[in-house]
Amino acid sequence: MFGTAALWAAFLVIAGLAVSLAFLIVRFGPVSPAAGLLMLPYFSWIVFSSSLNLYSAIHNQGLRCNGFFL
């Protein structure tokens, strides 16, 4: 509905979130190891969702549905 440009933009947003989250985990580790460890499941979910988004962006190049580009 929004095109592949939106998928790539969403991937960039998720990648930025993953980078900032990795920085946060590294910074929280020395201060509170429990806080750093509790962020790891969220980080793994972000990495998983970014891989799904990347797959969708790569494999939906130029698809047409009902006359509209996806």
C-alpha cells in the first residue's frame, strides 16, 4: 500500500533503534548488570523484527497488486 520506500525507511528506523539499544546495553552493563541483561530480550526482538523487515523490503521490489505498486 505504501510502497517499498516505506519498507526501507522503516528498516532504517529499526536499525537506528537497534544501534541505540546496543549502545544502551553496553553503557548499562558496568552500572547495573541486571539492567543490561534485562535489555537483551528486547534487543533480540528488535534484531528479529529488522530481519523480517529487511526480507520484506528486498523481496517486494516492483510487485503489483490491483494496479498499485507495493
